[in-house]
Amino acid sequence: MVNKSSIADRGVLLKDMKISRGMRIFRVFNLVFLLLVVFLTMYPFLNIIAQSFSSEGFINAGQVNLFPMGFNTETYKVILADSAFWTNYGNTLLYTVVATAISMVLTTSFAYAIAKKELKGRSVFIGLAVFTMFFNGGLIPNYVLISSLGMRDTIWAVVLPNAISVFNLLIMKSFFENMPRELEEAASIDGLTQYGILFRVVLPLSKAIVATMVLFYAVANWNSWFQAFLYLDNPDLFPVTIYLRNMIAGVTTAGSAGGTAENVGQIAANIQSVTIVLTVLPILCVYPFVQKYFFSGVMLGSVKE
């Protein structure tokens, strides 16, 4: 006589095996898809690295993909031996540190204030901040303003105009709103002032979002060039992005003065690749240390209860 319970158990087991097999197939396809996405994401950067170590002829012929062709380090030697490059590199580092520090102080203070639902005029402050995302004074009024304040050809013309990113502000505001109010109330009962609560309670619990915002601001300030191009005239104050722009412009000018378009394209591609690699290297070195904060910070700042 056939045991019905054993047959049922076998059916459940076979069903679990079928599901398990399907899950394995899904994981294989998922892995292949994600590897493809990673490759497509990394390809432009790997191509830039390969071009930076390649000879100009191979670059111009379009033969450089993932690996260098005609190994060449002369451009690296020329750029690294240029004192202007190191001066501008140091300027970029200084501007990034100062601008990021200013942005974090202003953004954190503003976000913490408008996260308080009992704040009078809260909706007005939020509306003013959001308004600036869609409307601004324009290029000429901003230039006149910076000039009238005496900030042209100074570090402040680079680090102050974009001190607060409204996008970052709203992320931090959302994060602070989701923080348990009981912690602040307990700290207030213990005698802490509003600033004490912020520095001794809120910020220590906000390492994820703070690290994320630091990364956002640091990357934006490191890659910024238009503010410096617009307001700086002294070459000793230029950031490295302006150095890159001037290198390419200088090669193009030399080509229009007597060089061929082919040679100009070859040299420009190699110089651009080398400078891009040297420019993004510090960001790539810093990112692994803040990666865990980056992902958790973005998720926490985007979730509302």
C-alpha cells in the first residue's frame, strides 16, 4: 500500500528542488548581467587609462581599447615635470577642502533647522531653497555681484557661490526628520542646548549622511572649473581643471598656427587622457574609505516613515 504522506513529502521536495534550480539559473543570469553592467561602466575609464599610456599614432587610428598600444610615458613625464601642474593641483586641493568645509557647515545647519516641524516659517525657507533649484540670477548678474564684492581673482570666488546644493540639503533634511525625537528630548532634559544636541547627539549619529555629503561636495568641487574660468585671471590661482583646459586649448592653437589637424588630435587625446587620470586619482583613492557610508547615507536620507 502506498503511503500518501510520503508521496506528498516527495512532491514538496521535488518542488523545492525545482525552485532551487530556477533560483540558480536566475543567479547565473543575474551575475552575467551585472558583470556586463560593470564592464560597460568601467570601459570609458579603462579606455582613458589605456590611451594615457599609448602612442599618439595608435590613439588617432582608433586602435586603443582596453590595453595600451605603443607604450608611452613621455606625456606623464612632461606633465609631472611642469611646476604649473603642481601649483594648480595644490590649488584644487585647497579649494576642495575649503569649499567642502564651508558647504558642510552651511548645509548641515540649514538642514537641521528646517527639519524641525515646529520652526516658524519653515515652509517659506524650504520654498526659497527649492526656488533656487529652478531659477537664478543669471551669468551676468552673478559676475557683477562677485566683482562688486571684491572677490574676483580670489579663492572666495571659487568656494562661495555654490556653497549650498539644494539637492544635498533636501537629503540631509529628510535624514534629520527621520531621526527619533526622543533622543533630542532626552538630551534637552539633561541640560544640553540646541547646539549641544546637534554636536553631541545628532551629528555622531549621522556619520553615514555626513560622509555621503562630504563625498558629494568634494567630487563636485574637485571637478569644478567654470567658476574659476569665469572669475580668476591669475594663472597661479587656477585649479588643475583649468590647467587641463588650457593644455588642450594650447595644443589646438598650435595646430591652427601651423600643425596638422591629425597631429593636433593625436597630441590632444594623449594629454587629455594623462591629465584626466592624474586628476581623478585622489577621488578614486578616497572613495573606498567612504563607500560604506555612501550607500547607507543615500538610502537613509531618501526613506521617509
